[in-house]
Amino acid sequence: QVQLVESGGGLVQPGGALRLSCAASGFSFSYNDIGWYRQRPGKERELVAHITIGGTTNYADSVKGRFTISRDNAKNTVSLQMNSLKPEDTAVYYCNVKLGLRYRDYWGQGTQVTVSS
């Protein structure tokens, strides 16, 4: 079955950096786009970064220039390098893939990122 397992979250001071990873299995990873989403306290889940099968990336305006998404098709992993972190980046971060004709959403369990001094 489809599995997405996020890791790399934690507590970091403002201005710091974290690298999140998502290990995927159960589907043809290299033939699917992958997204990183986050859910901040009291907010709806939002798209943070997205990478296509060809490596094209796009980002939410709030993270452009600070976050970088990348993928390793040999290892079935997607990473999110987060630099210059701000308190407003505090959230649970999720990996996502949409599969099938109806683009059904699959999610990992999420990883908590807390930016605080």
C-alpha cells in the first residue's frame, strides 16, 4: 500500500534551518509529482512546495527564497530544505501524493516543526 513517512522535524531557533525528508513506497514514485504541505495551529492545511516528475518546482510565496524542495528517484525520497526559519513556519509538515484518475490524496503522518527562541 501507499506509504509516506516524514522525518526531520524538531525545535529550532528563528533564523535556523531544518531538512525534512519523506520516504515513499507503494507506488511508482518517479512517475508522480510530490508536494509538501503544512498545517499551522488554527489554520487550514496549505501547500508549501511542489515538485513535478521532471523536477520543476514551485513554492508558496511565504517560503520562496527560503525553502528548497528536491527529489531522489533512486531512493524514493523527497526533501524540503528549510532555511531562515521564522516563528510563523511553526506547523506540522506533511508529504503528499495524488494518485489515480481521481487524484486521490495520500498523506504521511506529518512531522512537527517548531520555530521558537
